Amino acid sequence: MHLIDRFWTGITYVLSCLTLSPFTGPGGVEEASLLPSPGHPHHGRKGPIFKPPGRRISGPGSDFTCDYSAMVGFSSCSTPTNRACWLKNQAGFEYNIKTNYEDTNQTPIGIHRTYYLDLTDDWINADGMNFTEAKVFNKTYPGPYIQGCWGDNVTVVVTNHLSYNGTSIHWHGIRQWLTMHMDGVNGVTQCPIAPGDSFNYTFRAMQYGSSWYHSHYSVQYADGANGPLTLYGPSTSSYDEGKLPILLTDWGHNSAFEAIETGLKYPSILLNGTGNVTRFTNNVKAPLPIPSPYTIHFDPPQQGVAKRYLLRIINTSFDSTFVFSIDNHILEIVEADFVPIVPYRNTSVLIGIGQRYHVVVTALPESNGSPPPADGNFWIRTWKANCFRFDQSQASLGYEKTGILRYTSSQALPISTAWSNVALKCSDETYSSLVPFIPWTVGNPVNDPSGRVGENFTVEGGGAVTLYPLAFFSMGGDRHDPLRVDYANPTFLNLNNTGPWNPLWVVFPENYTSTDWVYMAIKGAGVTGNTFRQHPIHLHGHDFAILQQIEHATFPNGLSLKTNNPPRRDVVLLPENGYVVIAFKTDNPGTWLVHCHIADHASAGLAMQIMERQTDAQNIWPSVKTSHALQTAERGCAKWNEWWGNCNNWWPGDGSSCKGGSNLASPDSGI
């Protein structure tokens, strides 16, 4: 039965990606079963439909259900005391925390869900000061909560209503197995979506956990074009109830397109779109009403029994690494990015840009050198880590008080104190703490005949205005090659290229097999190993294993690679003046972006492309005549070229940008 189900799931998935899904119209959500027929031979019996653990208990979205109608004979097996189990049948077969979610034959059969996102210009009062350059989805910030279940297919129809920007939407951390063209990187997988145009993204939820979606059109996401994404599935630790994802971000009151040159104006820190502009810098006055602090509620213990709550913490910042903590409450960290890990406990967790953590918190305050305050109110703290020229003297005392955990209906501000000795150093979570629950053994690197450290990539900085106005950073090989994509000619439309690649695209071919391992040593420049501080490095299309992560060491000094179940994720913090060695299996043909997730660093060129198994990618998308995906890409490019070809469309829309030409109208890397 399982083989038949998996066969039809694969066929249906491929067809859905080739044809895309019909939809009923803007604003709706369509949920249609992936497989209409498997239940019929069983006289109308269907598989389980249930409200997933970790969902919102009340309010909008609380009626969300996982639908495994096609999985006849299975039932939900997740309970508050056993979140490791997800689905099981009477024969004892389970989809659970031990299931290898990287194996395409071990994905449950969900349904097809369709969401609609309309991107518009807007204004936001997030913190007591108006921001008039906002670009938001469906008139909300953060954008709508996209939910799915392990094994679902998800289609998101994105329509661009912006006045002066294109867009493309990236589904951060989604593996996009055999769907590189849905990765949402303009200049790499598609042309930007022109104003007035739309694009249908479809991907399969082979993973589970939490992430975010965001624009990849230059720094546009930092103006508000992002939102949360959850794919429900099992967990390595038990819990009773889940809370909405908590998106952490720095926030300014000038557009991010200006901030890449000037920095954020009147900065503040937001939790789910709510902050206080007077808190980060006390001498700043709020001209508008300051929103109430972001608040979560826990039920107090009943008869000595305390509930356990699942929190999903996501860093969506422009350029800030954060340290998250709740006064008097221990965090049990159970998932890093999309990777379930062996649980560990800490008083805080450091989250780089693009990183995510699932943490479980017990609703039982603990002593923090003194008894917890009796009023049941506790500060949620979000410090900026001491990364990239920031230190604590640059913010006002108490700036980190960004939210409140309450056990009662009180509206009083907390009097709780922070945990002592919270580490604010700009370093990833302790390497040895991030132990994946499903182990990997990493093979030898096929891209290095010596069998040691694969290819070497150097982070460099230095002006390169002859390439483009904002060019500064580079990570491609040992040369100074800031990346710049061509919006009008994405890499996806050049899979048949047989000559050298455009040097501005910084393309590195990795033409191996689906079982081979590629190693990448990412390091600082010169004999000093200068990395120009720390950088959160994100690889699209893969989780990668972190074979080593070491600071203040010039590569290859101190080299000692861990290949037996090393930490893995999709964003790693390159330490200051040190190096990381990462590895991934070349099992996903296509072109994949690697980049720093500090928005202005990526804007300045700190990125490269991995061209993975180009011949196999070309076999999947052979030609415009036979590939619907390539036809769709070319149609979108025609729309984009028509819009961009009229300089009167460029910001600010009055023709004044025409004299500077396209190089000044779009002066950065494009990603």
C-alpha cells in the first residue's frame, strides 16, 4: 500500500509543479485533496483529519486542520506526552520524529493548499513613529500566517501591486526538491514580478517546523515584505500548547533601500510588528501612540501541574543578530531551522538573521537569584548581540525589554529581572549543543581530490564601484567578485549554457551525483583571516552539515572536521576572523544562492551561486518548447522587461531617475 501511495504522490506532485493549480480568486484559500482516488477502493473510508498540535488554540486560524484523507488506515498519534509520533496505522507503521524527512519516499500524503498574497505600498505605526515606505502583504505586517502540514503541497499566488518595485518571494529554508524554479530569487530563478503581474509558487512540505517567507528583491523584505510559515509535524520534546510564531526584527523609519547606505533611522526592535521607538534610544520622542507591548499569556499551574508551551522564534532582521530570553523561565531548545535536535536547556538563545528555533517553555517561573515576582508578569528580552560594529553602549539601558509574558489579565509593566550572565557575544549557539535527532554521516568531499576540505571561498571587502555603485563584499573563491544578478536574464533561463558564466553572476558548477558530498570552506581574507566581522551565511535548496566552526583562526589552522552527525541547518554564523566548513549532498539539481543574510551585505555582493548538476537540471527543464516552467519564466521576464524598460516607472515615478540610467536606479546586487 505504501509503495502505491508514494508512487501516486510523486506523480501528482510532479504534475502539480508542471501545471500549477487552478484557483478560485483573490483572497480565498483552496484545499483540495492531492489524491482523489485512494479512498475509493475502501468503500469511502478516509484517513485522519485533525487539528494539529502547536496550532493557535483560539482566534483567527485556530480552525486549521491537517488533512490526510488519502492515507486510509492511518490515525493521528501525537499526544501532549508524546509529540514524537505523527501518524500511525494498525500494522504499527509510523511517521514520526525518526522518519528520514530527507528521503522523498518517506513523506506523508497531505493535501494541496492555496494562499494568496497581495503586495502593496502602505504605512505602518509599529512603534509610535510612522513608517511611510512600507511594502506589506495583504495590508498586514508581518504578512499572513501561512500554515501547512508535513506532506502538503502549498501554492502561494503572489500579486505585485507596488508602484516602483518588482518583487520575488523566497520560502526560506524550504528544500525545493526538483523545484528550483519555485525558490523565488529574482535574477536566479526568475525575473522580478513586475507591478501588476503575479506568479504562482508551488512547493512540497517535505520538512516540518517553522520559517518565514520574504521578498528577495534587493532589501525589500526589510520594508515589511515578509511573514511567518509553519509546517506542522512531530517534535523531539512534549508540549501542551503552541503559540503564534514570534518574528524578531530591527526596524527603522527610512526605507531599507536608503538604509543600505545610511543605516536605519530611529531604530527600534519589534516582536511580531510591535515595538517602542523610545526604548532603543531614550531621547527619541514618539509622535504617534505607542502600541501596547507584544504579549503572550500562559495559564498558571493547576494543582501543581504546569503547562508546556511551544514557541517558534524567527529572526527576520535587516542587520541584527538577537539574543532572546524570558525572565525566570528556562528555554528548552528542540529545533534549529528545520532540523529537529536533541533537546537542551538554556536561559537564552542566540538567533542570527534567517535562523529559527523551536523552544519549549514550562509555565512555572524559576528563581533568578531571588524569588520570581508574585504578580505573574515577566519581561521578554531581545538583546542585539555584539555583532558587526554594535556594542551595548549604542542603545539605551533596558532597550531589550521588547515583550511581556503574563499569567494574569494584569496590564502592569513587569518588575522582573533578567537572567544573570546572558551571553551577548556574537557567536552561534554552542556547536556541541546542536545535535540533530536524525543522524547524518558525511562522506568524503568529491570536490577535492585530497579528500580534506573541498573548495575554499573567501569573504572579502573593498570598494568595487566600477562593477556597480554599491559593490563591496565578495565570497566567490579567492578573487574579489561581488555578485550581481541580471534581473532580465535569470540563471534559470541559461541552464543550456556551455561557455563561461557571466563573472558578475559568480557561478560555481558542482557536477557530481546525487550521493556525492560537496565541502565548502568559507573563510576570511589574507594571512590574518579577516572576515570583516560576523556573517549569517544561508544556502538555498539544502540543509548543510557544519563540519567545523571556529573563530579567530586563520584557515586551515585548527582544522578538525566532525563528520559523524555534525550540527546541520540552513543558516550558519561565520565567526569573526575565523572560518566554517559546511557540506551538502548534491541531490537537488539546479542553481542555488549562497549569501550573507545581513541585508546590506547581500546588497553589496556577499553572495554566490552553486550550479548543481547542470545536465540533470537541464533534463528536468529542457527547453522553452517543452517546459511549462521555462515558458512561465519567459512570460514573467517579458512583463518585467516591458515595465523596467520605461524609466518613468522607476522610483520616484516622475522621470527624474531617467537621467541617471538603470545602474543608479538599481545600484546594488539585486538580491
